[in-house]
Amino acid sequence: YYLLMVPSSAPENTEDHSRGSRKKAAILEAAQEAFFANGFIGTSMDQVAAKAAVSKQTVYKHFSDKETLFREVVTQVVRAGDGGIPQNLFLEGEGSIEDRLKSFSSSFLRGVLQPDVIKLRRLLIGEAGRFPELGRIFYELGPQRATDQLAIALGAAADRHDLMMNDPEVAAGHLLSLILSKPLDEAMLLGDGFRCTEASLLKVTDEGVRAFLGVYGSSQH
């Protein structure tokens, strides 16, 4: 009898899991909208439940408190804009290290300038005085993670591409600063209507990479 019941219960479990996943996704979408519109303090779990069309009990079933929900929203936004930097990024395929760095830089900059990422940065800056731990979550998942991963990728490629680096992490920070500084300031401060043009984006990344290689490229040593 038990064996006969197993097949009939499996689809139900699958359906329950699928329904739970849909509700969780709806909660995260609602929470992101609420946090962006009202800030961390101005958002309540009741508001999130209403926006997601679920009960508050369902929200707490998936997320134990508002901080946990916010952390998940941060994680989701950051990872949507940044799929990670693989260790072998500059080792596989064809092309000079300059071309590879330019390709990475333009792709990375586009991810950082996504509207949701910019909105999240603004939100975190606004809450940093009262809730520095929320900014720390973003920093660890975003800028720090990117620097760490880029440092590993640059270190792995150093011998093949004759990059002269005493400290790959410092070099990674220099490259990211060169490509991010002006476009990120503009996006953060000039409002939602501002858009970095393709031409200006490419100019920033191309010149940033050239400046980077002017210090770390083999021809300069």
C-alpha cells in the first residue's frame, strides 16, 4: 500500500514546492518595490504582504524578519547585475590583454549602472547612518566580492600577459576605480533620467584600461 501511494504523492509535493517558489518570488519583488519606494524604515512586513498578495504569515514563513528579507533583496539585485568574475576570465579565448580588459570593463560597468543597482546604492547610503550593517551586506556581496574575484583573475593571468603586480588586490581596486568613478557618480547624483551614452561608456572603459596598463603592463617596466 505504501509503495502504491508514493507516485501519487510526488506530483503534489512538486506542486507545493512550485507554489512556494512563486510566492517567495512575489514576496521578493514586492519587497524590492517597497524598499526602493519607502526606504528600510518606511517599509513594513504588512506592506510587503499586501503588495505580494499573500498573508503576513507566509512572508514570515520564508523570511524570519525584515533584515533577512532585505538581505535577500540585496543579494538578488547584486547578482542580477553581476554574475561573478571567473578565475580564468583573462586566460581563455583569443585577444590581447588590453582587449580582454576592455571587454570585461564595459560589461562590468553596464552591470553596475543598472537602474535597480543604482536605486539600491542610493537606499543604502540613505540608511547607512542608522543601519551600517545593511550597507555592509551590499559591500560584501558587491564591491568587495568583485574586487576579490578580479584580483584572483588578474593574478592568474599575470604570467601569460606579462602583468607586473606586487598585489593583485590593489591592482584590481585601481582598475575598478578607473572605470567606475565618473559614470557611477553621474548615475547616483544626476537622477533617474540620466543615462550614460554608449560612446561615453566606451571612452571611460577604454581610457581606464589604457591607464591601468600604463602602470601594470610589461611595456612600462
